Amino acid sequence: MRAQRLKGRLRWRVILPFTAVLTALPGLALAGEAAASPADTGFVLVSAALVMLMIPGLALFYGGMVSRKNVVNTLMMSFAMLGLITVVWVLWGYSLAFGTGTAGLIGSLEFLGFKGVGADVVYTLPHTAFAVFQMMFAALTVALISGAFAERMRFSAWVIFGVLWATFVYSPLCHWIWGGGWLAGLGVLDFAGGKVVHISSGIAGLVGCLVLGARRGFGKRPMPPHHLPMVMLGAALLWFGWFGFNAGSALEAGVRAANAFVVTQIAAAAAAMTWAFADWLRHGKPTILGTASGCIAGLVAITPAAGFVTPLAAIAIGFGGGLFCFVAVTMLKHKLGYDDSLDVFGIHGVGGTWGALATGVFATASVGGVDGLLAGNPAQLGIQAIGVAATIVFVGLATFVILKLVGVFVPLRAGANAEDTGLDIAQHGEDGYSDYVGGGVLYREPPGIPAAVRSEAPAPSGAR
């Protein structure tokens, strides 16, 4: 009996101090509810890095599709946004997107300069991890627009446009849908950016190419891609990074992230094959440019739906993305005559719109907690349509105003001679290839040529 009592006392002498230690440790016992999850944090940080990789991937994808005399300028237009929008996001962009809302339209300035970011936990993440993940989305979205302006926009005008567009278009739209704004209140679904990223960049690209006008020679001479291997590499990097884009949007390492990863792969594959076979039927040969474009179209289409649909639905969404974007790029653009240089509207605008509406058709509560049309909730399709319409109208009008405002202070378009020479030399003093003028280093004009003339120099021999 005494032995049993002694044994009991010893047990409590061990248990009580051990319990006190556990309770005091952060992330355990009573403090556990306020701690960030290391697994989720690591997952989202890796996803943010993957989204960052999409920006140089996009630069390569776009760079391979332009003429060789404009490849440096095209690379720079995408890559520069990684630096520029990062600074904008820290200073005010994040706060306008995710600060406390004002009438559901725009966030406050409470996170100005990232003030207070990092001191708390958002979902199961350190606030900084969530903010930097969203930062990469903002930078990528602005970079996407550049493809519509390629080979004719002044770089200085592009930089000013990027800052204003990120501030007055991207951040408010992001707040409407992901920051608790009015579209979120309506129940609009956008898992990873169908409206926020793709419809917005596609519509901005369409408006921009109409305001700037067509490239010199558009419709009169061929303008083929100058480097298809670069296009392929860029598409592959985009496909790879898109897993962070979509799966990371679950904001936790769990079942929903795994589903988003799987349906992303399926939709991209279905769309790539759809475009390739459409090329084959229409032109008699499948092309690598078409296959690469198709995979991007499928990735765009599945983005808003990735957290809400099943693998079988992903096949349908990918097929639709490949088919509708193929029609927009190969038929609609030529019929209407607008010069969207690298098909930003045809792929991101059309693909994003299809994906947003398809989310309202194929969403199922078994995956994301919301049913769509096929699961007996037709109202969701109507809600998605409202979100699409609101995005198109807001982005279209705001982009037009911003471009006209920038044009008051800086000419939007490079001069005719600069376009003939190539924007690499005219805007950056560099060229992309050693067998082209300048040897891949800083290009210097002969002495005695006035500075005003240098950017309008005649085309070098052999330039396209």
C-alpha cells in the first residue's frame, strides 16, 4: 500500500513540472492556437518562390515570341516588374489590397510600409509569409500585361503605367475578391486569380493595344517568333511555377492543396493537346508554339477553379480553355484586326473568363464547400458572371484612363525609326545576340550624333 502511494507521488512529481513546461512553450498547450504552422509556412514560402520563378519564365516565353531586335526590351518589361512591384507592394500596395476595407472597395493604409506585418498570424501563417506570397501575384499580373504592348511601347511609359496600374487597378480588385470586399460578399469564387490576375491582365492588354495602335507592318508582313526553344523553356517554367500559384493558394499543406496541384496538371495537359490537335486539323501540322500556348491557356482556365473542382471537371475546363483560346488567337484577333502582340487577351482574358464561368458550372462542395450548376446550384453561375462583368468594366475603364494620363507626361509609343531599329538598341542600348549589332554589350553610337537622334537611328543592316 505504501509502495503504491509512493509510486503515485513520484508520478505526479514528474507529470506536474512537465505539464508546466509544455504549457509555457510557444506553439504548445494553451498557446497552440495562436502559433503559425511550420508545415504550412514552409509550403507557402516554397509556393511564393515558385510564383516568383514564373516571372523570368514569362520573360522567356514572351521574349522568344518577338523579333530578335526586341528580345531584350521584352525580357526587361517582364523582369523589371519583379523589382518595381515588390517595392510598390511593400510601400502601399499590400495595405490597399488587404487592409481594413472601406465600403468593400479598397483597403486602408494600416499596413503602409509593411507596418505591423509579421507581428501576428494570418490563417496558420506568419503575416509576412502571406504578404510575400501575395506580392508575387501582384508582380506577375503586371508583367503579364506587357505582352500586349510588346515591340512598340516606350520603357519609361511602361514603368509609370506599371506603378499606377498596380496601385489603382490591381490592389482594389484584389481587395474586392480576396481582401473581404464586395465581390467576396456576393460569394464570387476565385481560388487563385482567374479574375484578379488573368481577366484583369487580359482586359488591360486589350485596352492598351487599342490605345497604342498596331505595330508597324502588322497585317502586311509576317511577324513570326524568333526563338521557339526560348518559348518552350518559358512555357515549361510557367507550368512548373503554376503549381505554387494554384496549390499554394490553399494557404496550407493539405487535401485542398493536393487537389489544386492535380487539377492544374490535368487542365494544362488537356488544353495543350486540344490546341495541338486544333493546329493539326486547321493547318495540317501540330506546332510547338501552339502546344505551348495551349498549356498556358489550360493553366489560366483552371486557376479560378483549382480549389473547387474534381479531376474530371479539370479535363473539361482544360479542353474548353484550349479550344476557346485557340479560336480567339487564330481567328478572332485577325477578324477584328487588333494587334495584341503576344495574345494576352486571347489567352488570359478569354481563358480567365471561361475559367471563372466554368467554376460556377463545375464547382462541388465535396472539394471546396460550394456547389455549382451541375451540383444543383445554378445561382453560383450567375454570381460568377457578375464577378466577370464587374472585373471587365472596372479594369477596362481604369486602364484606359491610366494610359491617357501617362500619355500626357510621357509618349506611350516609341518613334517609328526606333521601332524599325528595334527597341533593344533604341530603349536599352543593348542587343540580345552576339551576331547582331553591338555584340551583346552596351551599344554606343558614333560620336557627333545628337542624343535626340540616337533612339531614332535607322535600322541596322539585316534587322527585321
